[in-house]
Amino acid sequence: MNIFGTKKIDFLAIGDVTTDTFIRLKNAAIACDANNECTISMPWGAKLSYDFAIDISGVGNAANAAVSAARIGLKTAFLSHAGKDHNGDTSVSALDKEGISTKYIKRTDGASNHDFVLWEGPERTILVKHESSNYELPSDLPVPRYVYLSSVGDSSGTFHAKLADWLTVHPEIVFAFQPGRELADGFDVHKHLYERANICIMNKEEAEGLLKLGETDMKDLLKELQSKTSKLVFITDGPKGAYSFDGTQMLYIPMYPDPKPPYDRTGAGDAFASTVVSAHALGIPLESAMTWGPINSMSVVQAVGAQNGLLSREKIEEFLKNAPTDYKIKKIP
């Protein structure tokens, strides 16, 4: 659905959309080593009871970002693909309900993406099977103010290159890149996108893997990533907080304190990334925009799925107003 007519799109999210089936396990055997690398085990050939299961449609890295931007108040559209099946219908319907333009979701005769989330405590393992996709830039696509790319399917052919060319033709677009499925391709395959990006966001392990580094000091990692990619980079480090570097100044923001133990950590990274970019699109200065991200991450982990906890601008500002005194931006010398 195109709900904007000829009005400018603030935020165009591009990437795969899926339905997540969350399966809440009971008494799963979780084992962690000294490095906190954990595995889950279940008896083979057995019939195991589970607590409950729930389907959540219209999700995925870019879809989550679209919902985040829409709730914060940006005119948002989503470019993706979905099958002409039940999961495709429910995904499009869910995004329509958020006020997101779904005109650029290409419906195909194949199946829609469907993931299964094995969920124990706040953590989960996701079983992923994404269908073949053929992304295209529609001829009637208006030039948006911001483009947010994350996790376009690995069978998308030359789309990444075509997108990079289009972004080059439109330097006025602020391009935010949160690589997801693209990370497996390595840096060189998508070098043109990393270098075109105005904003690039990933977690510490992803940055180290992309740059082919082992455990790396955060300051060195920020410098290396910024030198090879975009003008402004963000690196999240789980419960340790998040960092940014624009080539001149490094900033750090701690986690916003959880009101109670996390229920489900799915989507916490997407919430931070999309919220910071959305704040940027609203004209919020960087040092303030960074304080928004962890608030939405905190809220998301209090509910099941990547979107149920996403907040409006007003709610984010309310949490910020009532933030602890030590919740503030720190400049890293």
C-alpha cells in the first residue's frame, strides 16, 4: 500500500521480511564453556514438551527498522519480497497496521520466509531458511531522505551493485547500512556499499569478523572500521554498551538499565541501530541520538519478538527524562 501519495519518504528500509515462530522450550540442556560459548542439546528421537509457541509476522532486520522508524514518527516505506501465501499476507498486514507503505513489497508465487526460534530464558537460537529473492529498484520509487539496508537475501543477484549505483547517483540520500546476511560475503564483495554508507552499524564480533581481526581493543576497532567504511560508525558491545566514531570523536553510551530481567533478547541490536538512525533523520544531534538507542533496546528485550517493545518518540523521551544520573554520553579520549 502507498499511503503517502506524492509526499517524500523519510525512511526507506530494504531487506528480507519473515515470520518468526517462537517456541518456548522447557528444561532444555544449555552448556556454556569458559568463554561463555553455549550449546543446547536435546535427546535425538524423543518427544519433548514445550511451553508455548507464537507466530510473529512482518519481522527481520530491515522490517524491524521500518517499524521502529514508523513508531518514532518518520514517513516510512519498506522494499522487500514475500510470497503469495498466508505468511506473506500476515507480514504485509502487520506492516500496513504500523502505517508503513508496503507498495514496494514484491509478491511472488513462491513461499514466504519462515524462521523458527528455539527460545530458552532470554536467549535463543534461530533456525533460518530464506527463500530465493529477486530484488529490484522500482521505476516509480521516489528518492527518500534516508535508506536503511539490512539483510537482503543471498540469492538477490546483482541488486547490491545496482543499489550502490543508484545511491551514487543520489548523493543527497543518507545511507545507513546495518549488514546482516551481507556479512557472510566478506568486505570486498560489498565494498562499494560500505564506502558509500553515511552510517554503518554492527556489533563487536561482526566488526572483528568483517575486518578479519581477532579480539581487538574497541578504540582500535572503531578506527579500523571507520577508515574502511562509512563516515560514521557505531559498534555495539552487548551489555557493555555502544560506541561511535566519526573520524574525529569517539563516544560511548552505557546500557539503559533494565526494569526487570530481560524476557527475550531478539531484536535488541536492530532496535539500537534503527533508533539512532531515526533520531538522526529527525535532526537530533549525535550525542543525543545515541542516548535514544539503548532505551528502545531495553524496551524490546522486555517483550517477546523484535517489535512488540518498540517505543514512540514520546515514550523514548519520557524514559530519557527519567534516566539515572549516570546514563549519559562519555567522550573517549
